[in-house]
Amino acid sequence: MSLNHIIFRNLRKNLKNYYLYVFALIFSVALYFSFVTLQYDSSMTEVENSVKGAAAIGTSSVLLIVIVAIFLLYANTIFIKRRSKEIGLFQLIGLTKGKIFRILSVENFILYFGSMIIGVLIGFLGSKLILMILFKIMGIDAITKLVFSPMALVQTIIVFVVLYMLIMLMNYTFIRAQSILSLFRVSSTSEQRQSQMSTGQVVVGVLGIILILFGYVLSAQLFSGAALDMQQLMFTMLVILFSVILGTYLFYKGSVSFLFNLIRKRKQGYLSIHEVLSLSSIMFRMKSNALLLTIITTVSALAIGMLSLTYISYYSAEAQARESVPEDFSFAQANVKNRFVAELDQREIAYEVKHRQPIFIEIDGKDIMNESQGKEFLYSSVVSDQMVDDLDLTPGEVVFMGYGNVVRQLIPIQEKGSIVLHGMKHSIDQELIGTSKQGVLPVYYTKGTPVAVVDESVYQELQQDLDPKLQEEDRADYYGVQIVSSAQAEEAYTIYKELDLHVPNFAQIEIRDSQRTNMGLIMFIVGFLGLTFLITSGCILYFKQMNESEEEKPNYTILRKLGFTQANLLSGIQLKQLFNFGIPLVIGLSHSYFAVKSGWFFFGTELVTPMVIVMIVYTMLYSMFGLLSVLYYKRVIMESL
């Protein structure tokens, strides 16, 4: 048999067994080429006006290389070990290690660079679609063109040629280091098996669960207790990270076996065929894959968490803009406001003007503030109830407005209680009767504290007794302009831009669009990087299941001869894949949930909807690899007889 015949026979075999690897390679090349094409696309100048779009895309392409490189090198490790017996047989029939290496190199060259050519073609055709998606997410109205970038092609070729050389170096090192006898033992020693649980494993299992729960509890209390300085905050976050990651590793190393062993003992060792094919296999194999599963779970949680946070910010852009600027437009000077409304009058755009005059005082809130915060006085702006629509207070009543999610976490106060308003010479006792997220002044005026709304008589009394040191001359007046018809808001914003107005003047639409643009780019990058990791990690788990199915094929032959049907075996396999893919997925989702829940309020106003959408999409995509594994097992079971 000639070397060419051996090469092409092995190629057909590899394409049949490793089609998912070829797909992942094509997908990785296509995505990388598309990303680099965006980096050199002239249309990205539209993005660079708000954020450094090309630089962000370039940075993400580096992270993409890291993900793809780890996947390709790890997948190659699985494949070369799986082919160890084949390599040993080649040596037995007289082929030298050099010839075997050349056979593998030619096979990999055809498979690798064939996939790369297809990937570049798909990436080129898809680059316009990706750019259109990016512009749609960011709300940018620009024309996209299908442009081939020679620079992107050269960069892609260089990167993947380097990865190919690393793969060849790995194969050469493996072949040179193995003897014929060791090649026949590689696959049989790849997994660790143990007949029963030791005391050490029980301790490791319990400790893993405790560390994960400790990290969850600590993250839940991160912003709910006493105020932390930056150093304390970073230290606490590192403790949470270390606890959860170590706990995850120990969970796979011992907790899974510990929990399943408890189930087996409760059944007194009498397991059904479904449980034998699922629980027993999981117990003995997850320990050896603990590091791999920990990495997959941690990075999955990171991807889900970051995507959830960016989507929360993107999803909440409009609500946050309303909290930041109560009316459509805000002005600090009357003459600037007058110029703007004069243009509105000229174009016949109906509007309403709100005029508020905040005064700045200190509030003694020791009875309503959390003692662990170590604060008694609150520097706050005060307005009259006559300056706020639909609010009528009696003397002695106070409402805190603009008390949104972030302020609520940083300055936790009770909904009701006694407070004291301090003037220059006198103090006024008041009763807090409630809080509201609705803003009445932009952050420029409040400096991140809630606004105290009091009765008009109390406001006048405070105004006669002001401390000059606390007053802000450039924040003495607030003019809010509300457009009556929402259909004319965009036209009014066009006028605002034509006047070239800047801080301390604000527009709701400007804040909303700016947040959507910035978060849209980040969400786009995180989404595609997360998708790449999902596909590569899913492929790795799928390849592991391929190996396990081939090793367990003799067992299926015995079970079929004993009278178990294909349906009997397949139901057990389905349960096994539910655990194999479900456990890392559930742990990853759990990690991301607690991570997002601990600080989501810094990113937006809505938690549940954005996070649930991200988790559902990730779960659906991830489940596809479990389904593919079941189908592969089905084929192995059919071939077992």
C-alpha cells in the first residue's frame, strides 16, 4: 500500500469522524477573518467617532486567537492519542517515525488549509453581514460594502500558519517520545477509574460544595454591607473568584462522585441499566477531566456574565437616560435654554419648560441610614414640591427622588424615618415618607445623591438660611424642556446638535444613543467571542464523548447479546449526556447568575429579562452538542452487533 493511498484513506476516515472539528476550524477562520476585515474596513470610522472601534475589534481578535489556539492544540492532543494504535501499527509494518510524521503532516495540511480556504471565503462573504449586525446593534446609519482586505488575508494566513506549525511540533514530539508498546497503552490509560470512594475524595467533594456556596454568599453581600474602599473591594472580589474556581475544580474532582455515590448507596447497589450507563460512567470519568471542566465552566460563566451585563446596559439605555435627565433636554443657563426654545418655536415644535432651583444642604439621616455605612450626614439638593408634577406634600414631609438602583446600593436608607435638615443657623425636623426612582434633577446637580423634595413653606424657610459654602452657583437653576409629541423628539434633537450644546446641557436621546453605541460594540465583541468559545468547548466535550463511546463499544456488544435493546441502551446514554453537558452548563449558569446579581445595578435598571434571554440562547446552542453526542452514541450502539 503506497503512502498516498494511506493518506487519502485516512483523510476519508478523519472527515467522517471529525466533521465537527472541521466545522469548528472553518468557523474559527471565518470569524477571525471577518473580525480582522472589520478592523481594516473604512466604515469603522463611523464607530471610531464614539469609541475606538477598530482598536476594540483588534483587541478582540487577539483574544479570539487565544481561544482558537487552545482549542486546536487540545483537539489535536485528543486526536493524536486516539490514533496511537494506528501509529503503532504503522511502526509494526515497518514505517519509520519520520514517514509516519510525514503522513500525519500531509493529512493535517490538506485538512487544515482546506478548511482555512473555505473559512476565508465564508468570512469574506459574511463580513458585510457582520458589519451590518454591528451597525444595527449600535444604531449607526451607514452604508456597508463588501470589500476584500488583503491585509486581513495576510494576517489570517500568518496566524493560522503559526498554529499549524505548533500542531506539527506537538505531533512530532508525541511520535518521537512514544515506543510501540506505549502507543498501544495511551488510550487505555487516558481515563482514571476507581472502584470506590475514599475518605479523601469525600472530604474533597464536601469542601468543593462549601467553597462554591461561600463564594456565592460573599458575592451576594458584596454591596449590601458596609462601604468598601477600592482596595478592600478588589481583595473581596479576588477571594470570591478564588473560592468559586477552586470550589468548581474540587466539585468535579470529588463532589460529583460523592453525590452520585450517595445515590448508589441509597439504592444499595441495585442500579438499572440506565443508571449503570449514566451515573457509574460519570462517577469514574469526571475526576480525570476536572481541570478541563473547570476551565470550560469558568470561561462559560465569564462569557455569560459579561454578555448579560452588557445586554443589561444596552437594554436599560432608555430607562437610564430618563433617570439621568428627567425631561427630554436640560439646561443650566436661561440664555442657552432660550436659544433652544426659540428654534423650537420657529419650527413649530410644541414643548413644556420645567424650572427648578435646587438648594444644597446637609441632612442628618442617622435614623434612616445603615449604621454599617459609618455615615450620619448626607449632602443633598433640595427642591420644592411645587417644582415637581403630581406631588403635594404637607409641612414636615419629605420624599427622596432620584433614588435609583446604584444610589440605593451605595447609600442604603430606610423608606421611612426621621431626618433633620440643617441650614446655616437653624435645623428643621422632617419625616421621610418614601422614596422614588423618578429623577427630578440630572446627576450634574445631584452628584449621585437622592434629591430631597419638601413642602414649599419648608423650601422657603431653608432658602432664607442657606450656608454659602455649600451652594453651587453654576447649578443654581435647572431648565427642563419636554417635547409634547414624542414623534418630534428626534427633530428637536437635531436642533440641539446644530446649536452644538455641551455639558452642563444634556439630552435624553444623546445619553441613550451614546450608551447603546458603546455597549452595543462591547456586546457584539463579547457575543462573538462567547459564541466561539461555546462552539470550541462544545466540540471538545463532543470529542471526549467520541473517545468514551469507542472505549465502551465492547460493553454495548455484551449488553446487546444479553438481550438489551437499542432503545434500552440509548435511554441510558441520553441520561449520561444530560449529566455530561448539563452539569458544566448548570454550574456555569449558576456562577454567572450570582456574579451578575452582585453588581448588575451599576449597568442598568433591568436584571431579569436581559439575563434570562442570554441564558436561554446559550443553553439552546450548548444543548446542540449534547444532541450530537447522543446521535454519535446511537451510531456506535448500532454498530456494536
